[in-house]
Amino acid sequence: MGEWYWVKGKRETKVKMNHKILFGEKQKFTQWWLFLLLCLPLVMIFLSFDWSQSSENINDSGNGSFSIILPEGFFVILTVVILTLLFFKYASLTVQIDKEKIGIKHLIFYRRTIYWKDVKAVKTVKYGFVGYGIRLSLNHGTVYNVKGNKGLEVTFNNGSKCLIGTQRPEELFKIANEQLRV
């Protein structure tokens, strides 16, 4: 009881409500190859150094120093890569279900509330790669995904759909289906 949940108003804010959370899941980007791919620009810059312009200076006292001339824009690219890595490290997909709604918090900034009164049907699906993040799909409508290929497809009363990626599809379907029948 007393869990945090999202409510949509003029702007979306976190509001403490007295609804028991029936299902909760938080997924993060944990794919090692994604972080490797994000580091690729740094490797490319490192390999593009003009090592012939490096210099070793020895002063009269015999002390030396070594300097490397970095390519233009190095620190800009380094900053962008570090910020992107931090974004993916802290970004997540959080799904919470209670008796009234499904709450979706995706990445760092996006929140959506789906009320059961607006839902016609739910089903679990195994889908091909649709990308990560928030995507539009012809088959599944709006897709919220951070990893994997399983999710809960929600069909709305107006015929539109959305797909919520999950690592626990059976449990999510069971609870969502129970709430839909109430």
C-alpha cells in the first residue's frame, strides 16, 4: 500500500496513492554489446591519433615530458560518448499494475498511464527485433522496450495497440488479464 504511481494531468508528476501494486518490473539496458558499440567512437578517435606528432621533450636537467596532440573535437566527442553511456546506464523501463491502471515509465523522461477501462484485450507476444526505446510498429503500435523479444500487447477499445516489453511475460499476462476481467 502507499506505493508511488504516475498520474497524467497538465503535466505528469509522481503522486503517492493508496493502490496496491499487483505487478512491478524494472528493466535496464544490460546488453554488453550495446555498451561496446557506444564506446566505438572513442576507439576510432584513439586509432586516428597522429602519433608522429607526439613529442618527447628533455630539458637541461634531464627530466623529460611526453605530449600527444589530440585531434580536433576530441573532448566534444568524449563528452557526448560519456553522456550517452550514462544515459543508457540509468535509463530503464518500469511497469507497474494496480487495480485501475498500467503505469509505464520509460527511459528517464517518459511516463504513460493506461486505464483498464480503455483496454479491450491483452495477450503475450514474441516479436522480432523492433529496436530499443519507444518505437512505432505496424503490427504492435507503440512499443516500449529495453531488451528481449517478449511483451504484453495491449489492444485499446478504439482498436489501437501498444506493446510493453517484459522479462516476465507469463506473470504480466496473468495479472493484466485478471484486472481486465474485473
